[in-house]
Amino acid sequence: MIYISLKYYALVLITLLFYYAFPIKIRWIVLLAGNIAFYVAFYKTGWWIFLGTIFISFFAGLILSKLKGTAKKVMLIAGITGVTAPWLVIKNTNFVISEIMGRDPISFLVPLGISFYTLQLIGYMVDIYMERDLPEKNIAKFALFASFFPQLIQGPIPRYGQLQHQLVHGNRFSEEKTVKGFQQIIWGFFLKLVIADKAAIIVNTVFDNYPAYSGAYIWLASFLYSIQLYADFLACTTLARGVSGLFGIELAKNFEHPYYAISIKDFWRRWHISLSSWLRDYIYIPLGGNRKGKFRKYINLLITFLISGLWHGAGFKFIVWGLIHAIYQIIGDFTYDIREKIYGICKISDDSKKKKWIKMAGTFLLVNFAWIIFRAETLRKGVELIIDMTTEFNPWVILNNRIFTLGLEWKEIVILGLGIYVLHKVGKYQEDGRSVGERVYVQPLVFRWGVYLAAIVGIILFGTYGFGFDAQDFIYGGF
């Protein structure tokens, strides 16, 4: 829960004060010092692994820019291997030892954000190889790019060409960027403390005490887990974007209302956009994409989502979760014409709201089933949960007092419901191309700061802190 700790925001405030106090040309040095202070403050072990991958990718980039042909390919493979090896060993060794060999797991020192910065550094080297970017020649400036602390732990995964100039050229103070960054920080706290951490209480009660719960309990917990995961991860990336905005640095959006998606393909355009685009640009397209026929396209999809599953975690459940999403898309491709004919027979037009809602509901259910595999302790338990929720009919447990035995009192459930409603309304507002933050920003000073203060007080009173619960760790912090 680093991103919602007082210690973290004390570091942000100190770095921010020094950043704008120094001349614009050397403000990047303040950011680099802030990165180092962040790592020292929150993770004093494993730093040498991170530092090693920075050196490998930096020098690989310099060498790649001077080579041609086979030597250049060999250098790229060597650089990717050097950067990926720590992640492979740390994240996957225990999977092999415990799940395949049946032995006791080994304890590893895990550098902060290793899954995220590994992809970031691979993308940098590939972009140099493809001559999309020139290599950074100053290792300190490159280290700044690799370790930018607001997005280091959970993304979004930046591209060198998108981020580096903002980091090293310095930014002048902008009231608009600062205020909008502050808005995003408030919204991030709301998502985390009012929605994600409250939903987590019911989710953990059901999933962690299976098979004491079945049927409608699992339906409820699975729907809430879908909401929890989205609100939790959106909170983290929103906080990262908000803190970056205080420094005048714009990070890419990582979500585009994924539960409004009308297909699995559309879902992955909207969910964890920086990862989805990374997999597309560095895995799917280099494999051939959809340029070599449908059979090859489907193989490429399976490989891409297999890698996505492995990135998310070591274990059969993550592999299956990734492959499920590939299979969803393959089946969707095969059945597209049949489904369109059914819509025609039922006289549901292409531009009707009914068709859109049917597609959205179907997509959400498919994603939700896959999330059950993702959340379950093991693949086997995930399958058992799905079987139990589809074979036992007991919807009355949601409508009587038994729902209050899952960890939340009725007032807390009401607040959670209102929080989800606010998330939905804001999402619909943004889906229409409008911005709540922009609308508040153009209001008179007294009104907008009244809104901010009311939001802060509401989060304190009605968030998890208000009810005495400990804030949960961010879910994607474990990947």
C-alpha cells in the first residue's frame, strides 16, 4: 500500500518542493534523487538486481545503435536475455519447484516493480533495434527513465519516446497540471478506499473460505472481484498519473472503461492498455500478427496471451487464464457471422442500444469467469468455484440477512453500492467524451475547493480507514 501511505506523500512533497526550486535544466537530477530515495525508503534489498538490468539495457542500447545484420540480432537477444533472466528466475523458480517438482519453495529478494520495468527495458532495446528511437547516452538520464518512481511499481508501462523528454527537459510549474494531478490523487484514493478495499472484504471471505460458500455467494463475490480488481488497479495508475502531473509529466492512460467493452478484443483495447499495446507491438506483430492467414493469426494470439498469463504470475491458473482470453477471441472470430444472423433474425439492428447491452453483458460474463480462475488459490479450485456457482441455485441468500455475514454491515454495503454507482456514472460521462475533472476545474475557486474538501472528508469518513480496516495492498503489486 505504498501509494496511499503518508511516508510516500512526504517523499512526493519534498521532491516536488526541490523540483520547482531548482533551475529547469537540472530538475531531472531532483527526480533522479527522488527515485533513489523512493527505493531506499521502501525497498532496501534487491536494488542491485534492478541496477544490473539498468546497466545491461543501457549498454545494449548503445551497442545496438552501432551494429548491423546478424551481430545486431545477437546483441538484442543477449540484452533481452540479460534483462529477463532475473524476472524468470525470481518469478518462476518456485512454480517449477513447488507445483512441478513438489518441493518446498525458495525465498527470493524481489525488486520493486520487476515485472513492469522488465517490459519497459525490453521495449527500449527493441525500439533501438528497430531504429524507432536513438539510444540515451547519459546513464544517469537513462536510470531516471527506468526508475521513475510514480509508475515504477504498477505502471503504466512507458515507452522511452513518450516519457524521456518530459523527464530530462524539465517542466515549468503549471497550476492547471498541478490541480488536475491533485484531482486524480483524490479520485485514486476514492477508488482504492471506498470501492476496492470494501469489495475485497466480501471477496476474501468467499474465496478464502471455499467450499463454505456456493451458488449465489460465488456469483456475488466474483462480480465484486471484477469491480475490486478494476477499481484497485485503476486507483494505482490514477495515483501514478496524478503524482506525475504534479511534476508536469503526463503518463499514458492505462484504462478506458473496460467493462463497457462489446467484445473480448475490445476489452483488451481498454484494459491495462500499456501492457496490451506492449504485447501487441513486441510479441503479436513481430510474430506476424494477422498478416499470414487465420491459422497463423490464432497461433499468434495463443502465444501472445500465454505470455500475458506468464507475466501476471507463475502457476497453471495464470497460464490457463491467459489462454482462455485467446480462445475467447478465436471462438468469437469463428462465430461472428452466426451471431450477426441471430441478431438479424431477432430484428436487433446494429446501432440499437439493445445489441450493445447484450454484447457488453456477454463480454463482462466471459471476463468474469476468467477472473475467477485468476483469483482462485489454484486452477483446480477455480474450476470448482465455477462449477458450484453454475450448479447450485440459491439467489435468496443475496436478499436476506445472510449477506451481512460476509464481513460488511448494511451501512458499509450501501456505501460500497454508492461507490460503484459513482464509478459507473463517471465512466459513462467519460465514455461520452467529457471530463468530470475539467468540469470541476473551470468552476469558481471557492466551489471547486469545496468539492475537493468534501471529497477528502467523504473518503476519510466512508473509506476503509473510516471503518477501522487496514488498507489492502494493491493487487497488481504482486505481479
